[in-house]
Amino acid sequence: MTVKIFDTPDVQDFLKTVAGFDQEGGNERAKQIMHRLLSDLFKLIDDFDVTPEEYWSAVSMLNALGGQTQFGLLSPGLGFDHYLDMRQDAIDAEAKRVGGTPRTIEGPLYVAGAPEAEGFARMDDGKDQDGETMWLTGQVRDVDGTPIAGAKVEIWHANSKGGYSFFDPTQSEYNLRRTIITDAEGRYTARSIIPSGYGVPEGAPTDLVLKSLGRHGERPAHIHYFVSAPNHLHLTTQINLAGDPYTYDDFAFATREELVVPAERIEDAGVIAQRELDGPFSEVVFDIELAKTDVAELQTRHARPRAKEDEQDQHSQLAGTAKV
Ligand code: MBD
Ligand code: FE
């Protein structure tokens, strides 16, 4: 087919009307962005000769994704989350905010309000029989190497089946989610269980989109962090455990070389006793460096609808309904 109508005055005028350019009300940025988005999509339809069948199956897929609150899951799969990180890295570099542990994506499974502890917390409820005991520890420092006491370290991760409490109703409230305040030496320590990797639910709309690209929806075993301290840049990051088949093949593109951490198996009876554990365990050490900033907005996590973040906010409530 050779029909190309995108560049005609009729279509160009139509796009301006659709985007509300001739209307007084509305939001100027919304109009500009919608105009560009629709223009790009209309052009795509022209260029690829998209058929009505293809168009309506795409609409149906969007309805299915939205109906199961899965855009927050597809988003990292299509690279948007990592792309935003790449942009933020470039913005930081331009502002000469350099150094520190690299950021990587938050993902859709954070839940606000986890229990807070000083220095040490046990994160698991002891009910996951398949979970290998994990001793997770590290020191928070500034870029000069000075330990930061009183830093806030929020940690969340999956259980031995790859499920996250709250989204997985079989787990207890805030299981595998804690906030730990670093001690006088800037250290945090958690007793937990080694997480398994996560897989996008089989047959879910996100899975269908990924399969249409010949891709899988697997993530390696990983542990999420928010780290913050006064006068330092808020850090959103994750560690990926070394040796997982998906460590370097993450569907969410979150892996960064500096964030791949080994889990060391410890069987020494003396160390087991000293940690008050009941058998061999795996130790994961992750030290964190925070860059400095005086800018208040950069010291806290950016706004985003998050489960339990704001009970008054409908978007936050919806974020908690994701079928993941
Ligand atoms: C996860 O656990 C996750 O971290 C991301 C980014 C997407 C899906 C599940
Ligand atoms: Fe995750």
C-alpha cells in the first residue's frame, strides 16, 4: 500500500484540533505532549500501514494491561524505568553531582510504612521454609569515605518463590520489608532470607507483550534499597545477587556491574553461634556511598504513586492493586 496522508494539511490541522490547541482551557504542557504523542502514533500508523485489526488489538491489550494495573510492570520491561535512570545520571553529571553508589530502578513493588529499627532488623517472619538464611550488612559512607550515622536504609525483597508481601497476600504484613537506621559507625544489618528471582505472571498482559517481542519476563534475585541522609542525594538502587542465570539478563534492565554482589555461604559453627543463627547461612555485604547535595528536593525520593504512600491519594491506592 502506498497511501501516505500524515503530511497533508487535513491531518495536520486535525491533530491540532484533537490536542485542544484551539481551546482556552486545559493544560498547556498536556496539549503539547499529547500533540506530539498523537503525531508520532499517527505517523507510525501511516508508515507501517497499521490495519484496523492491528489497531484494535492494541487497544484491547492496553485495556487488559490497565485492567490488571500492569503498566507499572510493563514499564521496566519496555525500558522506560532504566531510560529515566540514564537521563537522571546525565542530569547529575551535568550538575557535577558525581560519585556515590549508582542508582537503579525502583520497580513497582515498594510499599510505604515498613517497620523501622536501629542498626539491626530481622526482616522475615520465619515462615518461609525454603528460604536460606541471609545476613545482609554494610556501611553507609559519604563520597570521602566518612561513615554516615543515622542514615535511613529502606530494604525490600521477594521471598523464596519470588513473591513480595502485600502484593502476594499469602505473606504476612511487611514481611521482607524494613527500614533500618544506621548505627554510630554508619552500619546496617538485616537478618532475612535469600530472595528468589521474580517472573512476570504467565499469561498476564505484560507476559503477552514480552512474548510478542521474543523476550522473557524474568528478573534475577535482587534486593531493593532506598537510602537517605541529610545533605546527601537520595539513592534508589538494588543489588543483584551474583550467579543467578538472569543476573545479566534482567527483563527490567536494572543490573549494573557495581551492583552485582556475591552471597557467601558460611558454615563456621563459631560464626553461626555468634550471629545467633541456627545453621549455615549466606552473607551479603553491600556498602553504600551517598553523594552530597544541599538541594532539599534531591534528599528525598521523588514523588510517585506508591502502595500505602498516601492513604488520601487515589493514585497511591491504585498502585497497591497491581496484579504482579
Ligand atoms: C520486581 O520485583 C521488580 O523489582 C521489577 C522492577 C519489576 C517486577 C518485579
Ligand atoms: Fe523487585
